[in-house]
Amino acid sequence: MAWVRLDENCPDHPKVEGLSDGAFRLWVSAKCYANRLRTDGYVPQGQLKKLSPRTRYKLRAASELTRYRLWHSPGSVDCGSRKCPYSLGVSADGGFVIHDYFEYQPSAAEIQELSEKRADAGRRGGLAKAKQLASGPLKPVPSRPVPTRDRDIEFSDEEEIPVQRVEQIGFPSYGMLGGSTSLKVARLCPIFGWELRKSMSTPGKSWAYFAKVVESIREEAAKPKPPAGALKTQLRYVAPLDRNGIPIPRPQESAK
Ligand SMILES: [Zn+2]
């Protein structure tokens, strides 16, 4: 179950105070609808009947909300609010958009991101627990977390790393490797140590993204190469090369 938030003072807000009961009801139930269906504040006109079954004149209630600028209708003025989906590009075509919906409600993208994070944390928690159970009697838990370093996570740049170890190394960042992505990653293996290091230092949340980065690194490597020495330097400093193959110093270095 998720929640819709309402400002505790909203019934007294000048915009809300003057609403008819029907419009008020529609305003509240539309927020619930938008949150439940993750519409980013969009309310299709076809939903009015369901949202406000006891309101006799639903369109009138809807236009009341538009008039009080609690809703946007197609072609209504852009309010310019950074918390308003309408102002941020959600279209009101075929319905309405709740003004300032993002003031208290998360966007669909934020909900998605949060649920992915939770699932990921859950997977990690589950695996850690399974590992602990498998390793026999429980060890006393240190009062402060002790940083540990897994030997398996260390690898050299030249090493060719098979898929099992790639998964092991990537697990803390991306979770378990499964589904069609595991095929994709397996096809890229073995992965050179430097490729792995480079792709893992590129921020991303998933194995799918990781695979994409490895592919792009290889595409980059397949392009005409600068002299070998310069390439090495490039990998170490990740500095771009000028047309003679000489690494361009970072802006702050050249500025001094
Ligand atoms: Zn607005």
C-alpha cells in the first residue's frame, strides 16, 4: 500500500475553501488515482465517473477545479511551477493534470527507482544471510562494521576474468546476474581486468548497463589506435588524446 499526502491546512487554502463538496471529493480521489496508477498527476476525463461516483455534474466539478487552478486542462496556462507536472511537460490532452502534484507525491520514475533499490537491497540481504547460514555457526557480530577485502575482488589489468568471477566482483554493485542479461554478460566474457575496472567505475545500477559499458569500451578500442605508449597513458589517466596522440591535460592542470 502506498500513501497520498495532503497538506493538513489544505481545506482552508483559499483555492480549496471555496470548492463545492463534489469538486473537493474529485480533487482528493484524483490524487489517489494518480498515485496508484503512477500517472504523474494525469487524470483522464474517462475516469471522472469512477473517481466521483456520487457527484452529479462531474464535468462541472472538473471545470471548477480548473477554474480554481487546482487542475490544468488542455491548453491551460503554464503555471511555471517546478513542482507541477503540467509545467514540466505532462500533457493534459484528453483529461486533466493535477497542479503541483509533485509537491507531495513522487513521480513515477522516482517510485520505480525506489522499488528497484529496495529489491536490490533485499537481494543482497538475502544472499548475505544465505552465505552466513552456509558458513556454519553464527560469528559474533562486531559492534562496528569491520571493512573487509575479498581476495577474489582483486585482479590485474591484464587478467582475463571469466564470467563467474565477473559476477562475484560485480555482485555488490549490481546484485545477482540473471535472465537474459546473464547471457549478454557471458558473451562478453572473459573480460580483461582493465575493461572490468573501467566499466565498474562508470556509475550504473544494473548488469544490463554494465554490459553496455563493456561493449562501448570495446567499440572504442576497435577504433584506429593512437601509438601504444599513448594508449597506456590514456588508460591510466583516462585523459583524452589530441590529434597527435598526446593526452590532453585536465583543465585544472593546464589552467595553472
Ligand atoms: Zn500547475
